[in-house]
Amino acid sequence: MRPLAALLVLMMLAGCSSQRQALFVVLPKADGSAGAITVSGGGQALVLNQPYAAG
Amino acid sequence: MLMLSHLRPGPAAAIAAAIAAFASVALAAGPQIAQVKTVTGDAVIIRGGARVGARVGDAVYEKDTIQTGADGAIGLTFTDNTVMSAGPNSEIDLSEYRFDSSNFNGAMLADMRQGTLTMVSGDIARSSPGAMKVRTPAAIVGVRGTRFAIQVQGSR
């Protein structure tokens, strides 16, 4: 169920940003914490390290 | 030469499927890197230009491409315990993968052309933060150990 819920969240967020080519979302762990991802492109880097942080 | 047209549809189809499966395995380069855990709807593995319908339990190799249709979804578990789930209309190349279970070192690069993807990173990201990457047409994601989701819009 968790992957399905994650995909649903992703689709909802994507609906808010129809002009985007790509959307990246950090998902929380079971304990509510989150790790981190770094999104790099166009000479910029964005660190996402909070639950449901998106870029 | 085997004349499949002389056989009834059942055996002919079974033989053709067996030949396709054998050819697919023969085209695999290197060790198995993942296994198919779940399949829903239309999901295929493209290996050396050959398309094979994905089934639960199938082996996945470096350089394979995972592709799903409009009603498709697929879940993979890699040898480092990374879990990858792809939703409908997804296309993902498993471009690079190496993992040493003796010291948990390794690297992974997946090229995501389109679709939706969720991942729960495993030992590679845990032991070597940044060694797991997902490349999209617009950006590269470096994974430090987490759960994340990506959606890439595009068309085949």
C-alpha cells in the first residue's frame, strides 16, 4: 500500500505543477523522519531533506 | 529447423516463449542485480533489444530497461535491498549497477526517461551516500539514504 500511496501523492503534487518536466519528492520513513536527496541540474543543486519536501 | 507452424497453438506458444526466455537470459551481461517482486498489467523487460513480459521472480540484469504500459506497474528488489517501484507509462534504464556484499560498497545509476518511480534505498546508499543516482532528462538525483518519488513527464 505504501508505494501506491506514494504514487498517489506524487500524482497530486504533479497536478499542482503542470508545467514541470520532473518532480522529486522525499517520502518519510515509518518513524516520520526522512533522509535526503540532492537534485542537480542546470548548474544548480537543491537538497531535499524534509518529509514531503519537493523540488 | 523447428517448424512451429505445424504445431498446435498451445505447444507452439509455449516453445516460442521458452525460446524468447532463453534468448533473453543469453543476452544478459553480468550477474543478476535484481528480481521482479510484483507485476501489474503491462510490464516488460527489454534486454539486448528483445522485449520479454515481466513475471514475478524474473531476474534483472545491468543494462536492462524496465517499461510499463498505461495499466502497468512493476516492483523490483535489488541485491543491496534497494526497492524500486515503477508506475504506469514508465521507462527506466538500469544503466549501471555494482554491489559488493562483503563490504556493502557499490554504485547504481538508473536513467528514468518518463513515468513515476518510488524507491527505498538499500545498502549502497547507506554505505556510500551519493553512490546511488537517478538521472532524468532535466536533473540528476543523488541519494543519501531515504525514500523518495520521482515523476518525469514525457512521451515515447
